[in-house]
Amino acid sequence: MAAMRWKNWKGWAAAAAITMAAGQPATAAVPLPALGANPAEVSVSGLSAGGFMAVQLHVAYSATFKRGAGVVAGGPYYCAEGSVLNATGRCMAHGSSIPVSTLVNTTNSWAASGAIDPVSNMTGSRLYLFSGTSDNTVKPAVMDDLKTYYQSFVPAANTVYRNNIGAGHAMVTDDYGGACSTTAAPYINNCGFDLAGEILAQLYGPLNPRNNGTLGGSFTEFNQSEFITGHGVAATGWIYVPQACTTASCRVHMVLHGCKQNYTDVGDQYVKKTGYNRWADTNDIVLIYPQTSTAATNSCWDWWGYDNANYAKKSGPQMAALKAMVDRVTGSGGGSSLPAPTGVGTSGATSSSMVVGWAGVSGASGYNVYRGGSKVNAAPVAGTNYTDTGLAPSTTYSWTVAALDASNAQGAMSAAATGTTLAGSGGGGTCYTASNYAHTVAGRAYALWGLTYAYGSGQSMGLWNVYVTTTLKQTGPNYYVIGTC
């Protein structure tokens, strides 16, 4: 996260790269949907580097993020002023004072020049600020300065500042994660406090009760390369769309992870375990979860200028890309209004294939089929079933289906259907026998919380070290299972 030990960040980053060398999931050629969401109901929140980035987006694109921002362990806009020394010093450790008045003046100057949106847009927005009393990575004093900074632009009555919970440097939940006061991967802590719900309630007002059961909407891995290539941004991100939002105009909230929290680093934990989705599901809020890549410094969003000198302005590459994602979701073009296919199921399992079937959608010219969020069909499927091949024996998979209109624009994603392949004889594929450590270095597996998991199948391989040896069989592109050839 911004939770890195900057005094030895090069060595730390190299070690972390070895630990997490699994790569982003295979690029899904799914365009981010144009849902016609309400452009007046857009907000953003983030943790650590994501918190600094949330402030940047809210201030620079105040005409877009009108509802406001939730900031967890972040700091004032342009706090680093383009310097990594400022970033790691005053903006995290608070070893020296942050020049808040100077940053306010810079904000006003840039707004006057058009480099960022007019500051008057922020007078109607709302803020939720959070700082854990045990956070020694981004000190509470930094968040105090953020509150002071915002007092120049956002009415005090529109701000909530919670700073009395003994949380470490982490996103806080009421039922998932590590011990509340710790600072450790995946930087999600169970403090018995529903921070995501508190943020959304402050930004949008009273909410319907959250859905603590099975969610009714859909997760989709979307193609971020439409908006940006390189610049420390991954090829794909994630979006959660409540069922109601496939036909109605909904709110939009962008959720920004911290350093070392992207999909490659922690899997889907930040996307699915931070508490946002269950509130979004019952309150018609579309959630966009953009992702950095491991090419970014410690997988951080750019809040000190590691990628571009204009990182905090509207012209910053990451900034422009994230804003364009919101524009797509609030737009009405580029997607299809076709409903999600129903009756999705599996049948005809073999040791290496599965038949996925569904009910036809009126007006559909074809369909796309996704396994675990990645599209598996090379060309649109003309019928209402598809045989997915190249699977591993005795493995459970999940499939979803979306209809395409005459222009090949994709409609809503179906509910998921699961199926388990039959046991096989062990033949086929290419096998690799190596230590769990070597598998992660080679990109065949990834490490999480001291354990090793096969990339693709997610099968547990045991402890991550040089002493445990495992044989992995590659059964498809970037897909490995424990087995023999």
C-alpha cells in the first residue's frame, strides 16, 4: 500500500514482486458498459494511495464527482508537489508540516487556468474522512491536514471525520480481514465497523438495509485498455452492476484500492470483501473498481508523480482514464440494452470440457461466454449453448453469458452457473515440477498470506517457500492445476 517501507523501497518492491508474480487475469475483451447512469450522482472513495487519488479526482474533476469523496488514510490535494521525498515524509510520516495554505492556493490557481474544474463545484459535495488511531503509515495528522484543506472548499456541515477507531493502515469492515490494529496484507481489517456503509451513507444519504445474502447483480471484468495503456494501469478492471441498474438509471461510485492491493496482489479481496457491494446491491449504486498493474510503483495509484508530471491535473494519464470510465458508465452509447440471459446451466461434463447452455434472448444476434470473468469464445456464439474446452479434471468452474445486439454491443451479464469436470487419467498438458517459490517467480502461481496458489485454478499448493515442491500442469493459457502429465 502506501504502506511500504520507503527507506528501502527498492528492495521491498523487488521482494514483493517475487511474492506476487502471478500477473493480472487474462484480458477480457469486454467493453465497460454504457449504462446511462445518473451523472449527477457520481462519487469516489479510496484507501491510502487510493485515498490520495480519490482526493485528486474529486478536486480536479469536481464537475464529475459531484457527490463527493470518501478518503481513508489519504491527504491533501497535491500534497507531494511532485516529490517522492514529500510523499514519504510530510504526506505519510508527517515528519514536517504540510503547507496546506500553499496547496489551497495551487488549487485555486489551477482552477482559474482550467487545469482542473472550478472549485465552486465542491460547495455542494459531501465528504467522509477516516483515520485509524493505530495507523503509523499515513499518520492521523495527515488526515487532520486534509480536513483543514477541504475547509476552504467544502462546507463543514457536509463533512464527517471519524478518527476514534484503533485501526491500522487498512480498509475497515465489520466482518472481514485481519485484526483491527494491524498493518499487513491484504490491508483489510475487521474492526467491527462498517466503513463502506458509512461512506456511502454520508455521500448519498439514508440507505436501504444492505444485502447480507447472495448478491443479485453481476461482477464483470472489463477492458481498461480502451481508456489507457501502460502508465501503471492494468489491462482489466472490475465493475459491479446491481440487477436494477441494467434497466434503470443508477448512482455511480468509484472504489480505488491502495498500494499492493490490486487484483494481482490480493485477488478479488478488495473488490468483493470490503463491504461496498452489499450496500450497492440494495441502493442502486454501480461500483467501478479500476486496477493498477504491478508495473506501477508498489501497485500504487500515481499521487506523487512517478508516472507523469501532470499527475494531479485533468491531463494526468491515470486521471483522464478514470474520468473516462465514469463517462462511459454514465453514457448511453457503446453498450446494449439487451437483458441478461436466463436459465444458464452446465451439462455434459468430461475431464476437459463442459457444455454451457442458456435460454435465448429476443433480439440477440449472438452471445459471449465467460469463464471466471474471461471471455472464452473467439467469435460470437450463434446458438444457445457452447462447449468450453481445455479445462482441468476434477475442477469446479463458473460461467456467465451476455447477449450481443446486431452491432455486437454487449448486454447485461447473466447470473453465474457452476460445473465440475470429471476426473481424468492425468494425460495431456505440460507439467512443471519446482518449489512453490520457483512457481511464483515463473508466474505459474502466486503467494498470499504465506501460502501458494496455482494461477488460474486457484488450487492451494501449501506454504510459499523453497522447500515445498509441487507439480503443476498447464491446461490452458495462464491456467495451472496440481497434477501430473
